[in-house]
Amino acid sequence: MKKYFPVYVRVPVIFFIVFALLEYFIDSGDRAAFIKYPMVSVFLFVFLFILIAIEITLSAVNRVMYQLMTAEERAKEAYENSLPFKESSWY
């Protein structure tokens, strides 16, 4: 499967989107929500940990699946990964 955004971009972007949503929806007055409510910091830490664990697991599964592919399947995947964004299939 072709990935359009690398992990080192995807994980921080998802984390900061969740962080911004928490700050927006939690009414904490003049202080940041993660300072006023310590459980928000715990939630953010657990969320980041789970996000990184999911990325590591997906990377390991992709490596194992690549090792189990035949030569024809590897060639097909290499061709599909080399296609430009507009020509790639979404299904």
C-alpha cells in the first residue's frame, strides 16, 4: 500500500489535531487545558503512545506481508507505488 505521508509527518499532525481539539472544546479559562486538568496530559500521553504503537505494528505487518509476496506480487506493488497520485486507484 502506498503511503502519501511519512510516519514522521503523520503522527505529529494527528497528535496536534487531537491536541487542538481538546484545547478548543475543554473550557479551561485563561490557562491551557493540559495545565489546569492533569488528566488531559495523561490522555494525550496515552494517545501518543497508542498512535506510535499502531504505526510500529502497521510497519511490521507491511514488512511481513512483503516477505510473503511472490515475485509477481512484488512487481505489481512496485508498479502501483510508482504511479502518480492522480492515476492511482482508491479501492
